[in-house]
Amino acid sequence: MPKFAHIDSSGLSDLEYQNHILQGVSRTFALTIPELPPALRDVVGNGYLLCRIADTIEDDAYISIEAKTALAKQFLYICEHNSAECDDFIHDFTSQLSTKTPEAEIDLIRNTQRVICIMRSFPEQQQVILRRCVRTMLEGMIYFQSRVSLAGLDDLGKMNSYCYHVAGVVGEMLTELYCDYSAEIASQRDTLLPLSVSFGQGLQMTNILKDIWTDHQRGMCWLPQDIFKQHNIDLSELPKHAKTKDFSLAMQTLIAIAAAHLHNAMDYTLQIPRQEQGLRLFSLWAIGMAQLSLRKINNNLSFTSSEQVKISRRSVKATVVLTRLASSHNNILRFLFSLLNRSFPQKHQLQFSTHNLPVNKPL
């Protein structure tokens, strides 16, 4: 991500600030959101920033789970009830942030009030969609943060649930916003929603695989124990298995699952009406970059750093150009997708599990 260009944002309107900070906290979304129809750009950008604030609560390895829970409750209350509480949230959060927190994320937290004010300006139905996403995400994050360790998640079902609460729910949010925007898309809601969850899981699993060593250094692991136990691997001792055939076989199983979810992501995208090229490009660029990352991981299973499987700017540009040219041509898009899929392990038959969390009380 390019270095954040800090400016005095006091003279910017709230929407101008939102567009500015998107450049700092997400290179990908700063690229894709402008492709959306004007009626969706602001609300999707705002939804992303709300999720980014939630994600920052989860990501900071130096904040205790008790403090994260308190911050999550504060943020949820602000979103759902009273934005006047923002000052306390901002103070409590920024005073606990790690010194390693990117400057753009700190700036975003300091401007939480602006993000909430923009949300409150949207029609009520859009606000309901955004708030549901934030609540589901926060509840899932806190549940899993209280159980995270180097031992990994219990099984693939738990990994599915984790991916749903940090990414699949975002796919649902986008789909609900698309349905609110277009009656034609709304007529396909029942088909699109399950695919949108799978879409989110494909993107999230790719990130988990790419970041396994970074996460390990932070004392956490999001990999499923059952997949690795089949190959006699104890995830708490992952580094000693990193160069083994058994590790490669377990990784290939997860790559096949992620690839199957990305296949669903393509099906999701091709269900979007051809004339909605902005919506299609928004999805296609994310799929293309995930496919490229997954291919790099598959071609270098013994990687020891996410930098070793990082996709190049040239690859990103090629993805943008090719998908823009082919965005309304389903057969060409499927052909391009299959080219990236050629080296992946055999397609995995997906089994979906419930995403409900066994929690006694919500936040």
C-alpha cells in the first residue's frame, strides 16, 4: 500500500474526507469503488470504512480481548444508537493502539464521527443493511479473538464460520445494497446471497493462506486443525513442517477449497446484469487479484513470507485492463478465469455449514 498522504482534513466535507481516507486504508477498494454506479459509491465506501474500523479493533495484537470487547460494544452502540458517544470511543481506542498501527488507520479512528454522520445521511434501509453487517462482524470477531491461538481453529466448519463473520457478511451487505439499488438484481436475491457468502470466503481464505507466517509471528493461526491432522501436523508447531510434503498436501487441500469458493464468486458476478459493468468490475478485480495470489501460493508452497507471494503491480494492471475489456462477455470471462485455474488442485466439493455462533449473549 502506498504511503498515506496526510493532509489537514478539517477543510474537507465529510464525503471528501471519506474519499481521501479510502486511498490510505485500502488500495484495492480505492481502485474499485469509483467503478460503482454513483448511487452506490458513497454507501459502499462508507460500509467499507465502518468494517475497517471494526477490523482495526480485531487486528491490534497489543489490545487485550477484554479491551477489544469493550471497544466493540462502544462502536456498535455508536452505529446503532448514539453517535454523540464518539469522543469517548475515539479516546479509548487511540490511547490503546499499537505504535505499529498505520497512520491512515489512526486517522480513520480519529474521524469516526464523520464516518457515522455519513452513514446517518443514507436512507433508512441502507442504514439497516450497514448496521447489520457491522453487528455480525463485531460479534464474530470478538468470539474468535477470545479463542485464537497458534493451535488454529478446531475444524473446517469453524474456519467457514470465521470467514463468514469477517468477509462473507460483507458479501451479503453488498448484495443487499445491490438489491436495494436494482429491482432486476433484487429478483435474483435468493440465488445471489449464498454465492456472495462463498465469494467472501474465497477472498478471506486466500488472505489467510497468504498471511499464515505473519499471523504466526503475532501468535495466531486461522487454519483448521482437522485438515492438517490428516497429515500428522500440529499447527502449534507449524514452522517445523513448513518444508515438508505433508504441509504442501494440507495447503493444497485449502487451496482447492478457496479456488472452489472463487468459482462461486465468478458465478455470482456473471449473475449481475451485463449492463451493470461497474458492479461487475467491482467483483471481477477482487476475484482476479485473489486468483493471482492463490496461484502464487500454489506455485511456492514453501514460502515463508507474504512478500514472496505478493502479486505485482503489472499483474494488477493486466487484470484491470482485461476484465474491463471483457466485462460484458460471459464466455470470455469464464475462459480467462479457467486460465488462472489451470494449475490449481482438483476442484473441491464445497460443504457449507451454519454460521451461527454459540454465544450466550450478543454484544
